[in-house]
Amino acid sequence: MSHILNAFRSFMQQGGGGLLLPELMLVLFAMGILLTDYLLEARDKYFNALMAMLGVIFSWITLLGLPTFLTNAIAQIPIFRGFTLPGLRGVAERGYQGFSYSLVVDPFFVFFGAIFLIATALVILLSVRYLQIEDENHGEYYALILFSAVGMMFMASGYDLIVQFLGLETMAISFYVLAGFLRRDRRSNESAVKYLLLGAFSSGILAYGFSILYGLGATANLSPFGGPLPPRTNLEVIQVAVDARGHGDLLVLLALVTVVSGLFFKVAAVPFHQWAPDVYEGSPTPITAYISVASKTASFALLLRLLLTVFWPVRLDWEMLVAGVAIASLTIGNFAAITQTNIKRMLAYSSISHVGYILLGIVAAASSAQGFLTGMKGVAFYLFVYAFMTIGAFAVVIVLQRQGVISDELDDLNGLYQRSPVSAVVLLIFMLSLAGIPPLAGFVGKYYILLALIQTGHNRLALFGALYIVPALYYYFRIVAHAWLYEPGNTPTPKITIGQGVAFAALSFVTVVAGIYPEPFIHLATYSLFFPAGFSGH
């Protein structure tokens, strides 16, 4: 036993295994759920959710560490004597790399990893009652959620094309299954098939772009690296090759277009957005929230990692491309949402418009040094608060769910204030924040992105971003009007469980506090900027 413990400690402390602790915690608990699920009676299935939540908590501890007093208490346990667990945040500032330069632990990864774990925990809380209502309370559901979170972690920490692609596919395959988890629901089956077919197509495009980058890596001059040399799939190696070829090279342009096209599909940016409304509508509502938030955030983490390292030397080639996609996403997302009567489809189109704002922040970041700081701060803050706003909006739809009844139409919200005042109030908070109304978190996120555009001279883009708040106000207030002004009819009063109440409290608290007192959250967003081992600056 001692030999096993010594080997484990050696791997963790000297072999680089400590860099994988957050992912290992999620994998271990996911496998534990799969092993124990068949031993549970139907009335005890909530234990799967408890196991999944414990996996998220342990992953959080290994990512961010424990308070000092808890660390000291654990160190008194004989088996853990001499073994410290400070969390990866302690080494993040140094941009620590491991596993032959294929992984990097930096503030960028820690920030996004925290978002993934928060979103995962909230979705688990919202899923318990939902699965009971749908009579689909299976352990595989929670295991797949944890496996998808593992994929997201590797997307954010990967510093090698192979690691990034494996992370992306781990996340995507988990979501393909989760989207069709309601086996007796035709809408769920249809959404899963559409997601699989279009997702496979986008992955093929992305893999083609990665193969071109791999070929370019063979032309890189590796003399500045010294020894040992990183592999050709390392992002810094490819950056050297791209920088040597320079602006306007055809192979670089082809790699750029294919890579960003594949990732634009994952974030549901126009014109690669067609899958989003159908998948959002047909998937189980907690999974819809998870896809909308966690999958999108992970894809943006991967996109940012590539744009700000590999493609940074040729940013003039992608700046206008990203700006055009941003305006198209704002236009189609907002105007298509106006015509929707299904809440989940409306939120799908609104999420496309939010992608437009995030892309505008990336455009500002590519323009100047000042624009980089403000723009990336705005992007990081926007992605953080977007997770809380969007999961909160879907949480209200989850609360409305009833046995055998699909409750995701606007008319299902009628008279919500009279039936459940708490649900109506939190719905109002989330809708106002998504629309960008002060003093809520969504306003602060839009403010920093528009400020970055103005600082970098993109006044027309800033004007577009400000004007598109108007149609957003219309369709968000349609939801509010149904909840507050319409008569309830014969719809029963929704019941809020303890888990849903905890999720409501956390989501509402962050959405309100990040708008009224955004300073701590701005510091958190600023912390994420100290990421790039390969970022050369303006």
C-alpha cells in the first residue's frame, strides 16, 4: 500500500499529474456513478446527483485550493501527512506547462474552469426534480455531465492541437447523448440527431483546419526553443510558423477560415447557427441551459486560445471576419427572436445575439493595447455573468415543468406572478439583465464591450451594438408581460424544490450584485487576462 501511495505522490508532485487533478476528480466520480447506479432503488436515485455534486466540489478544491484552516486540518490526518493540496491556482501565475508542453495551467484556464464547474453544479441542482418528472432518473445522465465538463477543462487548458480536439469531442459526444436523453420524446430524439449530424460536420471542418496547422508546424524554425523541443502540434510552434509566413498567406488563411468556422458552429454564431433553436427546444431543459452556457463558454475559451496565440501574428486577417460575423449574429439573433412563441427557441436566438456582443469584444481586443485590456476584460466578465443570467432564465422554465405537459410556451408563463411570486421576480431579474438594463450584470458586460469598441475607434460597431438593445428589450419584455400582466387561467401553481431554490438564490444574487457592485467581478475578469504563454502583445 505504501508503494502505491509513494508512486501516486511522485506522479502528482513530479510527473505533472497534479495538473490533471480537477479532471481526474470529475472522471473518478463519473465512473463511481456508473458503478453504483444499478445498486440504487428508484427512490434513492437522488444519490447520483449527490455523487455528481461531490465530484464538482472536489474538482473545485483541486482547481482553486482550500482555505488555510481546512488545509491545516487535513494535513493532520496520517495518510495525508506531508501531502499538500494548494490548488492549481497557486501555480497558475507562472503559466506552468506539463506533459510535453501539451497542457498549460494559467489564470485563463483557472477562470474558465471555475465557470465550467459553477455551471455544472447549478445544472445538477436543477436536474434532480426534472428527471423525476420525466421518469428518466438514470445515473448515466450525471456521468455524462461530468464527462462533458472534463472535455471543457481540456479545451481551456490544452496547449496542443490534439489535446484541444480531444477535449472538444469529449464535450460534444456527451452533449449529443444528453440532448436525446428523453428517449420517449420525439422532439428530444430529433434534436439529438440534428446536433450529431451538424456537429460531426463542423468537427470535420475544424479537424481539416488543424491538419493544415499541423503541416505548417513542420516549417517552423525551432532553434529559439532550445531543448527539449515541443511537438509540431504545440501552439507556440505553430505560432512561429504562422508568423514566418505572415499576413495574407493562402495556407494560413485557409487554416484560419476552417478553424474559426468549426468553432463558430460550436458557439452558434451566424451563419452556423441553424442547429441551435431545434436543439434548445428538443433537449431536456437543464441540458439546454448547459449547452447554452458551458458548451458556448468552452468553445470561446478554445477560440480565444487559438486567436490570441496561433493566429495573433495575422490578426489583420481575422479582425474584419469576426466583426462581420458579430454583426450578422446580432441582426439575425435579435430579429428572429422577436417572432418566437416558444421560450426555449426565443432564448436560443437571443443567445446568438449575445455571441455577437462577445465577438465584438474580441474585435476590440485585436485593435490596440488599450482595446485588448478593456475588450478582453469585457469578454471575460460577459461570459461569467452570461452563465448566471441564462441558466436563471432556463431555471424558471424548469420550475414550470409538469408531469406529461411541455411547459415551454409563452402562454405557460401567464399569470406567473399570481401563481409563484418568487419565480416571477427572479424571471424579471434575469430578463432585465439579459436585455442590458442597469443596475444588473448584463448592463456592465455590454458597457465594457461598447467602451472597448469606442476606445479603439470602432464607433460604428459600437453604435450597432447599442441599437440592437432595442429589439432585445421587446422580446425580453414579452416574456415579462406574460408573467406579470396576463391572467393565470387554470394552470397550477409551480412548486420550487430545495435544490431549485438554492439555484435561484445563487443565480439571482450574482446577477444583481455583479451589476450593483461589479468591482470584485471585474478583478476576476482581469485576473483571466494574465494567461498567454505564447501571447506576444500588441
